Amino acid sequence: MSNQYVEKVLSVHHWNDTLFSFRTTRNPAFRFEAGQFAMIGLMVEGRPLLRAYSMACAPYDEELEFLSIKVQNGPLTSRLQKIVPGDEVLIGRKATGTLLHDNLVPGRNLYFLSTGTGLAPFMSLIRDPATYERFEKVVLVHGVRLVSELAYEHFIREELPADELIGEMVAAQLIYHPTVTREEYPNRGRVTELFGSDDWFASLGLPVADAAHDRVMLCGSPAMLADMKVMLEGKGFVEGSSSTPATYVVERAFVEK
Ligand code: A2P
């Protein structure tokens, strides 16, 4: 048996010239938890060419969804960006990853801090009822350079709060804070600057995050992860894992090419 399912592309959405998302069929045997990733790719010269991609859909969706960058000479994404409905993609059978509720100890408010395509696992987690059952407020920060990189902005603001299953919880508990660093936009500043600013927490109407009460999940650029790790550990947060749940978790699997 192959390590991958062969699925069909159902739709492709190009957000801009560096970012796209796509939906595929889902083998009913493919199971995952919100926040996990799988190896996704294409057959290239008779061999599977695969990279880690977080599922951006909910675990209960009948289809799968992924968010990807486009790198013009990237071995996988130079090809993947050309997929059209009806094409076949490979989906690794085993989902894995660290951005799991069970890797965190219970807490008050939950922060999802992302840059770029690091948003993807949080697109799944903000559709997971467990997120809202376990925490009072859920803050999703998406940091990007350009406004056009704010994938899913309309969906998160307009569609998710109207969702039949989780809309009510989203409307009451989710705080979405997109932020843009290199263009004019209502929210500016890097994720690290925001999280390090007492005024930012006050602007959200929340107490400053602290390790005694709050929990953090990180996904995004390696530089952001490294800086956030230093900041969080300086504030007493401890990295959790499946063997030792703690107060923050990081996803390091990341598509760069
Ligand atoms: P900036 O524009 O100030 O570099 P990239 O496209 O390089 O992955 O960056 C995505 C977003 O992450 C950008 O808004 C970028 O801000 C921001 N970023 C880059 N490095 C860091 C970092 N070390 N800490 C926080 N945010 C970062």
C-alpha cells in the first residue's frame, strides 16, 4: 500500500502572486486533529515530491483544504501552483504535529500567533469546537507584509461567525487581529511587537497574557518563532509536547520551497 492517498483537486483560489489555497477530495479513512499537518505533493518524474502542509479545514469537513506559498523555482510549489480542478494530488496517510489542545495545560485565553502561511493550522483550530470549549477568549493574530497576503480575512470576519455549527462561539469568543508590516492597514506591527505591548492587550480588552493563565500556539516564519520563543520563555511560558503538556507549543514543519 502506498503511503499516500491520491485525491482530486476540487477548487483553487489564488490570493495573490505568492499565495494560493486549494481544496481536494478526502478519503474517509484520512483522520486528523485540528492543528496537524500531512505530507502533500505531486508525482514528479515518477516519484512523490512532498512537503509538510497543515490542514486548513476542520477535522469534520468532507473535503480537505491547504494554503500554500508559490516559489517560482521551488521544486514543489512551482508545480503545485499550476494545479486545476480535476488534477491529482498526493496526501500522506499519516497526520501529525504539535499544535494540539492536548499539548497545552488548561488555561484562560488562547493565543494563535502566525505569520504568512503559518495561518493554516489555525484555520482548522478556529473551526474546532474544542478551541472554544477549553478557553474563554481565542485571539488569532496573522502577521503579513502586504494586505493581499491576508488570506481568509473575509471568511474569518464574515462567514465564520455565521457558521451553523460554531458561529455562535466564534462571535462570542474569537478575536481576529490581522496585522500588516509593509503597507498601510488599520493594524500594523509585527506579531512580536504586539505580544510584547501592554497597550495592545488593552486595545483588545484583555489582560496582558501571562504564563499562569494563558496559552500560546505559534506557527510561521523561523525568525518569528525564534523571537517569540525567547519572549515567551522570558515571561515564564514553557514549551509543551504530547508527553509533557505545558503553556505554549510551536509547529516547526514549514513549507519553504
Ligand atoms: P517584516 O515585514 O517587518 O519583516 P516573511 O514574509 O518574511 O515570512 O514575513 C511575514 C511577516 O512576518 C511579516 O509581516 C514580517 O515582518 C514578519 N516577521 C518577520 N520576521 C519576524 C520576526 N522575527 N518576528 C516577528 N515577525 C516577523
